[in-house]
Amino acid sequence: MFSAVRGKRAMAVTGLAVAAAIGGATLATPAYADDVYGHCTGDGVRIRSTPSTSGAVLGLCYRGDRLAHRDVSGDGQWDRVYDVDSGVSGWMSHGYYSW
């Protein structure tokens, strides 16, 4: 049993190292005590690295995913979010975020 647990931990650490190597921004960002939560209103909504359609896609959110709201872009068209369900943090179009 001990070696099985050790093996799972080693695989988890390896997975984190790989994720960091290919773009650490996709690693989970912990929830904060003062987070305000909403949800995703679409299916397969792109969460991007920057508040722009040219930003790299870090992940997707789906209808009903719980989102912690972190910031708003200067033009008000993008929301910086943390998807609690997938662990992805980034920017999504404001039209797909609902309080």
C-alpha cells in the first residue's frame, strides 16, 4: 500500500512538472476568501491567457461551471476568472459570465 501511494504522488508531481513546462498558467489557482462567484453561461467557452481573442487558449468552461471573478479588462469586455471546476485561471469574454 505504501508504494502504491508513493507511486501516485510521483505521478502527480510529474504531471505538475509537465504542466508547468508547457505553460504554468494552467495550473490551479487557489480560491481566495474574498472571491465573488458566478457561473459560465455557455458550453466550451475559451479561457484565454490575455483579454483578447488572440490570447492562447488555456482551457474551456461549460454551462454551470463555478467561476471566481478576479478582474475586469480596461474596456470591460473581458473578465479574469478562476474556473473552480477545472482549475483553469485566465480571461473569458464578459458575455459568458453571469453573477
